[in-house]
Amino acid sequence: MQLLDGKLAAQAIKEDLHQKTSTLLQQGKRAPHLAAILVGTDGASETYVASKVKTCAEIGFESTLKRFPSTITEEELLQEIDELNNNDAVDGILVQLPLPKHISDDKVINKINPAKDVDGFHPVSVGNMVSGTPTFIPATPYGILLLLKQYNVETSGKHAVVIGRSHIVGTPMSILLSRKSNPGNCTVTICHSATTNLKEICLQGDIIVAALGQPEFLTADMVKDGAVIIDVGITRVADASKKSGFALKGDVKFDEVSVKSSYITPVPGGVGPMTIAGLLMNTYNAYMNKQ
Ligand code: NAD
């Protein structure tokens, strides 16, 4: 079994982007600039956004964090996005989801200028991804592709089983793995909450991407020998032994599945850091597209 170390792979990407940013600054240009919008005070969202902003600073990117109370109206939020759309010094815009119930995720995402859609959720980006046109790929699947590439994991001709069909992870992952590309070229089965014979399907998987958000769901009896396991899940589980009061759990029962796998991502330190790397790559590309 080989660990797919997302922390290490993300570090290599960050160092490369840091170097590229230093070169831009030496040439008298400005640095790439990511603007993040956070509405409300959800603990996990706060942590994710803080980590994105901190990583921008580490590699020399500019970042702006716009925080709003959960009482902000949809109209006000849309206006804020318009301002960022019209600000030439901002390359990428991300809106941390979930948003409060009175605000439509779709309206907000659709408001972002597709040229700045570094989360890759805008319908224009999704359409481009499906048609194979270069575009912003959602950060988590993008990070997973970068990780597979970094470790030269063979994907062509393999059967990939993706568990979960969200717009953020499962659906784009299934499309990307099926494309004629490297990584990619897989035969893909996408499973979800209505799949009846999940275990049977998983046992056929040369590659399994678990993105359902149920801690330790994928067990050894569901995995064939030598499978590549990508664990996307992150769930906070109460743990009195931790200072924070919780531990992060993936969707894979790591101890038993790792023994059977050829490659496996840990949680934490697997897909999480690669998601941030994917976002930074998208932001850099958004900047370069304007040059
Ligand atoms: P989601 O809740 O939007 O989607 C979950 C999907 O899993 C759904 O499509 C559902 O049909 C499917 N599902 C639920 N129960 C199932 C079951 N018993 N069998 C088969 N399918 C089932 O979640 P999401 O946004 O896609 O996130 C999934 C997990 O990944 C969460 O734990 C989330 O925190 C994590 N996540 C991690 C990162 C990262 O950077 N590591 C990024 C995004 C999401």
C-alpha cells in the first residue's frame, strides 16, 4: 500500500505557484488575487475559508475576505458579487457554501463572472467541463486529478466507482475520470443514495472515490485487492480526547481498507490539501488568462 500524501503533493504545487508569483512581482506585475465571500459563522466554513486565505498569503497571492452576517439579503449579496466582477484587480471569486436558506445558491453562483469562477460551479464552467473545453474545474475533483498525476497512478482502462453525485464532487469527478485524458480514460460507475447494490459495484472498482459524507462507510469487505482508494469525506465526529472536541473522519475505514489497497488517501492530509491546491491553480490560471 502506498499513501497518496495530499499534504506533500499540495506543498509541491504551492512551491511552484510561489515561485511563479515571485517572478511576476520581479517583472513589476501584480500578484494573482482571490476574493472569498463568507456569510454567517458556520464553524467548518470559517475553517475552510481561513485556510484558503492563509495559503494565499503563504504563496504570495493577494486575497480579500468579505464577511457578511447571515442576515444579508440575497440582493445585497448579488451586488457584492457584481462589485468583485467589476474589479479588475480581482482574478478569482469564491462564495463559501452553504449559504443561509433565504439565499439561492444558484442565483449567487450564476452571478459570478465565469472568467473569475475559480470554484468551477457556474453553468458555463460546468458546460465547458462536460464538452472538454478548457475551463475551471471544481477544486476537489481537480485536486484529486493532480494527486493521481503526481503519483503516476494508472487510470486508463480502469473501472472507477464514484460514490456520491453532488455538483461539487461526485458528478464532476465521474465526468472527469471518464474523459479521454490522463488521469482519466476510465469506465465510470456513479453511485448514490438510491443505489441498491453498492457493495457489489464497489467490489468491481479498480478505483473508488468515496464522497458521500458518512464516516467510515467504506469497509474492507466492499473493496477488492489492489484497489486505489480516494477518500473525499470529512465529517466532524465528537472526540473528547481532542482539544477541539472533535476528530475528522473520512468516508473510508482506513485501518482495514488500507491493507487491501494499492494506493489510498489519508484523512486528514489527503484530498483536503489538494482541494486548496486546485483552487490556487484555478486562481493562477484566471490571472494568466487575462495577461
Ligand atoms: P453531499 O451531501 O452534497 O452529497 C453526498 C452524496 O452522497 C449524495 O449524492 C448522495 O446521493 C450520496 N450518498 C449519501 N448516502 C449514500 C449512501 N448510503 N450510499 C451511496 N451514496 C450515498 O456531499 P458533498 O458535498 O459531495 O461532500 C461529500 C463529503 O466530502 C462530505 O463529507 C464533505 O465534507 C466532503 N468534502 C470534502 C472536501 C475536501 O476538500 N476534502 C471537499 C468537498 C466535500
